[in-house]
Amino acid sequence: MTTFQDLQLSRTVLKAIDEMGFEELTPIQSATIPLSLAGHDIIGQAQTGTGKTAAYGIPLLERLDPNRNQVQALVVTPTRELAIQVAEELNRIGKFGQIRALPVYGGQDINRQIRALSQSKGQHIVVGTTGRLLDHLRRRALRLNQLKTVVLDEADEMLNMGFIDDIKTILKQIPNQHQTMLFSATMPAAIKGLAQEFMHQPETITIKSKGVTLPSIELSYYEVREGKKFDVLCRLFDINNPDSAIVFGRTKRRVDELAEALSRRGYSADAIHGDLTQPQRDTVMNLFREGNTEILVATDVAARGLDISGVTHVFNYDIPQDPESYVHRIGRTGRAGEAGVAITFITPREISQLRSIEHLIKRRIPRRSVPTITEAVEGQQRLVAEKVLQIIESNGIEQYKPLAENLLEETDSVLLLAATLRLLTEKSNASPVAPTGERIFTNRRSTPPRKNRSFGKTSKRKRNYRNNWRRAQG
């Protein structure tokens, strides 16, 4: 069972996870979701960043009735940051089914949370820290009598923070007929005791991380805000000048948008994902293997199983859903003992996912400073100069010599070469790729700019250049 379509999920959930870019189940999802859908209590042991939220969130959402405006599911987390993150993901998965998840945590106005809980539409899921959940229970703002599912996320972390008694107090107020799912990276005795006391014949799932070594690949990451990713990617292309690169995006739409934006900037890029037909895939891959396309933009699923050699750089435009996917992605470079480079972009809130990757590969990934525009321009200039020298060495420029001689009669050789380099390093304007796949247009004009009439007449120098060019062409 490798895809979400195999799970016979509701149409609304499938639509949401397709929009989020989840194509292939992670190991914890593949093992957990079928058992959860069957109604079993679950003990899941897996590291952070392995897709646990979707592993319990999808079956949790499938059990809810959106027409009942009551709290039907409770997720208990150790920190406010995790509560917010989980609620956001559950809202994304449940948005087409009109499911609402509310995060509650200390530090936010409790009266605002009480109003949200008491609204006529209500909340179907509450995600919260133990202290604030107890506050709402004491005030009777939160009622658990209609609860169908309770999830304890990062249970060992809650134990370490001294919340075990609070968890027991909360669980004792939940009706007997409900499903319990507990997730923890480790299984200390206190967590096993908690499971024994409050869970009914739970199914235990253990996902062990495999140790991975990547000695021939140079790893690094850049912390970049979402709206700046595209410009930083282009700067890195100009500085690194990869011979052959793969850029990984989270969704099919994201991949299409990114490949198009790169092409508009003047890069040789093409996209590959699950919506392409086999002939289309073959065409894209042949162009990439033969070096006619320098950049392949791909989703995880599209890149699985591809036999590609000579890839010098891998760029994770979006951090992968789980650490194992990171290993699969960067394994596209550094093959057969060759050196490779793997660069990952992360936003500030994704640092925990990066740490999970480091734990899996048993290696620290160094952080790099975002290159400046000046460094990128220098990289472009160096690249163009190298290409010019290569052309000179190729001896295929005889037909251009008459034009060059005529141009040298008109202007200084250094100025002429500088203008040529400038022309060759200019790239067309393009838009960065937004998180949703929508373009953020950098040109704010709603209509094309008017033609500047001052350029209506051709200067004498331009006429001379044009005539010289025509003569050179015969």
C-alpha cells in the first residue's frame, strides 16, 4: 500500500492531501492509517518529522461528523508551537469537509478561546497543551462528552516536561467509548504504564530510523522566508553553475510553476511529476540525460526509481515530508563515488524537521548565509566569461569576424566586450513561486507599458551597426 488512493478515503480528504502534495505514504502513515480506520487504539513509536500528524489526523478526520457542531476529537501536545502546527495541518486536511480545528494554549487570551469554543458553528477538533486544556475543562468551556478520538502527540516529551499527571486528569474526563492514539519517539516505563491504564488492546507500531552515511555529498541548508526562495535559488544557480541539477518541490502545481518561472529567467528547466503521460516523461528524461535540459524540477514520487547519472546538484526547494524522503532525494547526486552537492531551503518553523533529518543521517548539516545579489552577479559574469572562452576554443566563429572587425572600428574594444558580457548575463524578469503555487508578480502594471516614442528614430551608430551586420551576413 503506497498511495493515499489505496486507502479508500473520503473524496474531501483525498482532495485536500492532493492539494498539499502528499502522494506517497511515509512508513508511519502506511502502518498506522489502516489500523486507525479500523478503530484500533494505536501506539506509534517514530521520530518527529516522519509524517505523524497526517498518520493520526487522516483517520481522525474520517471519523468526524461535520454536521455535529461539537468537539469530537482532542489532540494533546507538549508545546504551544506544536499545537499551532498540528491545528494548521488538520485544518488543511479537513478544509474541504468543513472540519474546524482550534489550537488552545497558554499565553493567548483565554476569553478569545472560550468564545471560539462557544460559537454556534463550534469546533470539531481541539488541539492544546495540558495546562490550557485543564483550564477550559475547569471552566466547562470545553466538554468532552461527545469525544470520539483522543491523540497524545510526543508523549515522551510531555513526560519529560512533567505533564504526566495532567494527562491522566484529562483522560479520566473522556467517555469510555473512544479511540486513543499515542505517539512517542521513545517508550519509557511511565508511557507504557499510561498506555496500559487508558488504552484498550492497542496495536503497537515501531518505525526505526535507518542509519545513513553520505560521505561523497556536500550538505548545507539556507534558512529562507517563503517569498524569497525563488530569488535565492536563482542566485545559487548563478554562483554554483551546476552542470546537471534536480530541484524538488512539494506539489505537482508547485513543480510546474517553478519550472516555468526558471525558464522565464533564462534557465534550461523542465518539470516531471505524476500527471505526465509516459511519452511526456520519456521526452523530459531524455532531454535531461542528454544535457539539453540542465535543471529537472520534480516531485518525490516522480523521481523515485529514476536512473540518472551525472547529477551534480540537488536542491530541496521544499523540505521533504519525512527524513527518508530526504535521503532518496539527495541520493540522486554523488553517485559512483562522484562528488555531489545537496542544498535545502527551510523556513524558520521547519527547523525541527531538519533536526530529524540530521538524526537519521547521523550528520550535522551546516547552515550557509544567503548569497548577496553582488555575489550572484559575479557568478553570472564568471559563467559567461567561461562560455566565451569555450566558444573561442571551439573555432566555430569565423563567420562573425567581419562583423566584429566593423564593430571595433566604431567603438573601443573593452567597451564592446563589456557590453557583450552585460547582454549575455541579463536574464528576463520572472516571478517567484508562491507557497500556494500562485505567482507573485513583480511587475505591478496592469497593462503593458506604452512604447517610448523617443526611440522612434534610429541613430547613425545603430544604422552603421545594422548595415555592417547585413554585409557580414552576405
